[in-house]
Amino acid sequence: MILIRKISYIAGLLAIAFLSNFCANVVAPSGGPKDVTPPEILEMDPDNKSTNFTNDKFEITFNEYVQLKDVNQSLLISPPLKEKPEIKMRSKTVIVTLSKEDTLRDNTTYIFNFGNSIVDLNEGNELEDFIYVVSTGENIDSLRIEGSVMNAFDNKAIEEGLVMLYRNATDSTPMLRKPDYLARIIDGSFVITNLTEGEYSIFCLVDENRNMLFDLPTEKVAFLDSLIIPRAISKLVTDTIEVFDSTSADSVTYDSIIQYRSTKFFPKALDLFLFEEEFHKQFLSVKERPEKWRLFFQFSEPVDTLFQLELTEEKSKQDWYIEEFSINRDSISIWINDSILYNKDSLEVILSFPETDTTNTLVLSKDTIVFTISKNMDNKKVSQPNIKIDTLTIENNINTPFHTYKNIHITASHPILKVDTSRIKLFTIQDSIESEIKYNLIYDSLNQRKLELSFEIQPDTKYKLITDSTAFTDIYGFSSDSSASIFTSQTKDFYSSIIVHPDTTEKQLIIQLLNTKESVLHEHVILPGDSCKFENISPGSYMIKAIFDENSNGKWDTGKYIEKKQAEKVYYYPQSIETKSGWDNKIDLKF
């Protein structure tokens, strides 16, 4: 009886186990290392690097299921085809079928560069830089050129773009037809392989609309002035290597002579400098009334004397506003000084301004604009901060320690009408004794809200600036409050200097001192053979940049492809310059 019970018990457990296995979902075993292996190619039909290719398709079979990631954007075919091929999956096979519109050229090597678009299905491991090559002739073309592409303005590597080769090209060819060969820029470098013999024009394009044509004024380009003739020199090289013989009882080493074939490709690595041509499309981007007494206009490009504003009802009215241009002259604040006008809920004006039309021609446009006062105007987000009209606030750049080479900059919240210098006093403080000193007040001719207070500042000296109430009065009749600022000037031995000696050149140079973010702090324009000195430099890290000012206009100029004009070359001193207080740093620029 006991034996029967045991048998029944065991049979029940087996049944439960069977049912559990039958009903449960199949899952992969957990644990173990993550799969990081890319897909492996088992077969290609026709084989990679096949010759006499006449098919209209090819197939690539892998050891696992794969998927195509952005393959239409990643696949680059050189020479390019008229139409994109059809790419589809069948089981573990990628099938590429050429369009019926395309007829492959005779005796031509074609490169199908898939980039990193083929990945495995489960983990997304990429088959990196996979290239399939076939030739319609007897041989696989083997010539190549390579090089780097840098931004012409700062010599930084270009991350993406196309480098293209043309045979029998004219200046307008990159604008009219696709290239004969091309390759991608990857991390600033390019390699164009499987070229046939011949002369080529080389052109680089950041192709914004993906049509392989230079047909947008904002597309960046690079080119070389001379033709490229790729060639290769192959020779047999004899060399000696050291061989370790472990089969010998004494484990000896001996020299062995080997021979191998070495191939060098020419020309050597090319340097291309990418630039965006100067294209000024002028348009009005912002027109608003952020405060009732101020109109604001933002343009895409700097504006000149063509900017005019008049009232629709009182066209003859003069001097009803004050203009305030930004530093770049691409934005304008209009301060209305007539209380009857700025208190109107609705103000209609006629604006005349330069604008680029549909033919890319700069023309004078006129627009009638109605500006209204919004009930929630004080809370509205605008291009410039809101400024309350019922007060006049005054700000300055005073801090401690104050640089000995600077003036005191004063900025008012509204245009200043009058300054009472008798209510502005400047003192030195020594041993608690205040001594009044003289200063000059310098008015900003372009901005009525700004002025400078200039004085002979001494190092390591304590100062006090007092502005009594009503020292400043604005165009609305409001006056400033009283204020006092106490500050100490910087010590004499705090600063350093940088003396730059460039190599002798035939052209004028612009030498710039940059911070680590490459913002220009100071610059000197020097003639061939001259040096320059940057003074009053605070301790820190700096960079030196030189611009070869080909046209001697004192600024960097971009290129113009159709005129075969390259962007002006720039040079960076290869090391960061570390300055310390009291040091004179001497830098030799060797171009």
C-alpha cells in the first residue's frame, strides 16, 4: 500500500511538471554576459569586390536577424545613382535592388557604403562602416585620395558633410550636376576610394537639402583651386625582422629577411577649409510695443540710413522720438518723447526699411503698423526687459577691485536729457580722509542712455563716487535718486602682458587675444614685420589667433566659390598661454 501511494505521489508531481511546461511561456535564460557582437556576414551574392557585375540586385546574408537603421539616409553610393535603390529584408538577408531608371556605367567601380545602418535585431549592435564594392569592368579601381575638412573661421574639424569629385568640371558644375565620386566626412576626415585614373575637381558641401547640389545660399562649401590627379606608387620592400625560435633547446632568436609590397597614394592628405558665403537676407523679424513709450524693431541684418519712421496722421511732425541702435545695428528701440503720443492706446506709424525680396535683391519696403497698449503689458515677455517710466534708475560697472585701465560706465533706464555735474562728486579715501578729484564726463553719441566717467585712476587706491538726487534727468522729466559707491582699484603688479612676434608675411595680420571660450578680448592690426603687445592682462588662460588679412580691411572675410575666392586663412597658436601677475609673456608665431 505504501509503495502504491509513493508511485501515485510521484506520478502527480510529474503531471504537474508536464502541465507547467506545456502552459508556460518560453523565455530566454536570465543572466550571462550581454551580447555585444555585431552581425556576421555568412554570404554575399555576388561576392564583395566582384567584377563584370551585370545584376540589378545583390544580397547579403547574416548569421542572425538584422534590422536597417536609417538606411535611406546612411547608404551612400559612389558614383551616385539617379534613383535610390529598394532595400528590403527577407529572413536574415538584406536585398538591394537597383532602380530600373539606373544603368550602371561601363568599366566603373561602385561603392555601396552602408555606414552603421545594419544592426542586429536584439541588442542593436552595429556592423560598423560596412562597404560593398562591385565593378562593371574587368578590374576593381584602386586609387584613392584622403584628407581633412576644417572650418575656415576657427580651424575646427567638420563633423559631417560630403566631399565630391568631378571630371571635366566647370566652375558651375557643383551647382548643376551630381558628382562622379563622393564620400562622407567623418570626424573631420574623408577617404574616397576605388577611383579610376584621371583629373578631378574636388568640392566639399554641407548638403542641407540632400540633393548633392550646391543650390542654397546658406550651404557651406570648400574647394581647391587646382585639379587632383590621384596616383599610386607600389614597390617591393625588403626588411629584417627578429624571430624567436622556441623549438630550439636554447630558445634562440635570429634575424629573418622578409619582402612585402608597399603602396603609397598621392597626392598626400589634402586640407579643405569650409566656409559659408556672405549672404544677407534682410527682413523684419520683430515689431512690438513692449512699453507704451517705446517701440522695438528687430531685423535679421544690420540696418542703415534706409530705416525711417513717420506718423500716419502727422507726417510732418519732427523729433517725436529718439533712436537707440544695438551695437550690431540689427535692433532699434524707439523712445517716444511726446506724451500725447505715448499715452495713446493706439499708435499708427509708417515704417520704411530695407528688405530682401524673392529675387534676393535688397529693396526699400514700406509697412503701416498699428501699435496698441496691452492691458497686461507689464507682464509681457519681450526682447528687452521692461522699464518702468515712473522712475529713473542709474546703474554702473563699479566693483572691487576695479581695473585701472577702465572708465566708470553709467547706464540709465531711459534716455538722459540733462546731467548736473555739480551733483556728481568723486573722492579718493586715504586714512579716512576724503579728497575730491576731477573727472571728465563722456557722452555716448550713439546711445543717449549711456555715458562714461573718466579720471586718472591710481593703482591700489580707495575711491568714492557720490551722485546726489536729480543728478540725472531723463526725457520724461524724471530724476535719479541719490547713491554712493565705494571701491578700490587693482594693484599695480596684478597685471601681465603678452608680446606677440609673428613670422614675417607679405600681408597685414589681425592678432586676436581670446579667452578659453574663444571670445575676442582684444585685437591688434599689424603690418608685415611688426609685433604687438597686449597689456593689462589679468592672470588666467588665453589663446592667440592670427588672421591673414588679404584685403587689409581689418576683419576676417569669408570666401566666394563662383569667384574662386577662398576664405581668409587663420592660425592658432598651438598652446594655451598661462599668464601670472607681473609676467611678460613672449610668443613667437611660426606659420
